[in-house]
Amino acid sequence: MASEPEPGGTPIGRRLLLGTLGLGALGVAAAPTLQRGLESFLGGAADKDPTGLTGLLPNGGGFRYYSVTSSVPKKGENDYRLTIDGLVDRPTTYTLDELRALPQTRMVRDVQCVTGWRVPDTPFEGVRLSQLLDAAGVRSSAGAVRFTCFDGAYSESLTLSQARRDDVLVALRMQDKNLSHSHGGPVRLYVAPMYFYKSAKWLSGITLTSDVRPGYWEKRGYDVDAWVGRSNGRDDEVT
Ligand SMILES: Nc1nc2c(c(=O)[nH]1)N[C@H]1C(S)=C(S)[C@@H](COP(=O)(O)O)O[C@H]1N2
Ligand SMILES: [Mo]
């Protein structure tokens, strides 16, 4: 199990699962070790780097790969499904093609992880969550949305009014490419105004519930209302 360090804290006990993300031209065998060293260096230094030079190091274009499970199945064209159920009139299952056929929204905002790293101006593109909620017919008894993932472990939550915001997407593309497996492809949640832990990777389930059910990291101490700059004891600039 990989774990995120505490918000604003040191990277203790972090065992990142690095895959091939961001290794670029650095070969294969030696690269994970190198990347791990770089990670722990950046974990301590990036927050306080007055020069901004740590942002230029080859750590995956500024992104770090996180997964709470040691492996995640790959899903694609034929076997990916997204289910919307719970307190809805019309439970629905979408294929990738069906999601692609819906109107797509593109947004370019900064990404901010609660551990401190930030990636400027990152394009995300996908279907507005509000559109999927409207199509499913949310019942008046619903007050929140629970998100589950095909890694079998991660989960997230939003209140219904947060979920209906225009800047919350069921994202199919990131950085103007189809979402890679490492970044949570083929489909991840994207919650633009909140810390990146809200943006659940490998999204497979959207369930309407009466009340918020705290997600994976929220059960482990992260704020459920994860507004960038006004939660988790941090004061980052809004995204
Ligand atoms: N399924 C799943 N989604 C997840 C996570 C995870 O471990 N599993 N980590 C979250 C956290 S804390 C961050 S910062 C981002 C990291 O996204 P990236 O791997 O694309 O950089 O994914 C979020 N979504
Ligand atoms: Mo994060």
C-alpha cells in the first residue's frame, strides 16, 4: 500500500508505486530507485524551494503517481464501465464510447496536491458530472455522491451541490491526451477547485447517497470539504 504523507508534513512511510510514469528516457532497471530518491528529495524540498527549480526536475511533469493499491487492472475500450446508481430514478451504465458521445467540456486550471506539489495549467476534458446526474434522475432524498474505483480500494465523496458544479468533470482526457492508466484512465473524476485527492482515478461507480460518506483519505484525516486554500490547514492559492 502506498500512502500519502500528512498534509504539509514529511514523506514518512511513503512507499510510492512508480510504474513508468515520468521516467522518460531514463531506462528501466535503475529508474525506479532514482525516481524514489528524487521523490523523497522533492517531498522535503519542493514546498520550500524559493528558486522553483525543483519544478524543472524530471519527476513526471510535476505529477507524482499515487495509488493506494499495489496494482490496478487495466481497463479500456471493451471492458470499461461506469455505473450510476443509488438514489436515482434511472440507474445507468456507460461504456467508454457512450461517454465520449456526450458533450465534452475542457478546462485548464492548476492541479494542487495536499502534500504541496502543484502543476500549473493542466487541461482536463470530459463530461460534466451534473449532466450524468441529471440523466440518471437524482431523487429528492439524495444529498451526496459517493465515488468508487476499479482499483477496488479508493473512494471519494462530494455533497450533491458540490457535485453539480460546472467545474466537476468525469474526465476522459488530461493534458490533451486520453487519460493514461497511471493518471487514472480511462476515466477519472476531476474536481477543479479541490485538492487533487478528490479527483478519484480509475472511476467506476457513482452512487447517490443521502449523506456524505467520507472517502479513503477522508477516513484517514483529510478534510471532506477539500477546497484548495481553505482546508487541511493549508493556504495555497486557489486553483
Ligand atoms: N484511485 C485512486 N485515485 C486517487 C489516488 C489514489 O491513490 N487512488 N490518489 C489521489 C491523490 S492523493 C492525488 S494527489 C492524485 C494523484 O494523481 P496522479 O497519480 O495522476 O498524479 O490522485 C488522487 N486520486
Ligand atoms: Mo494528493
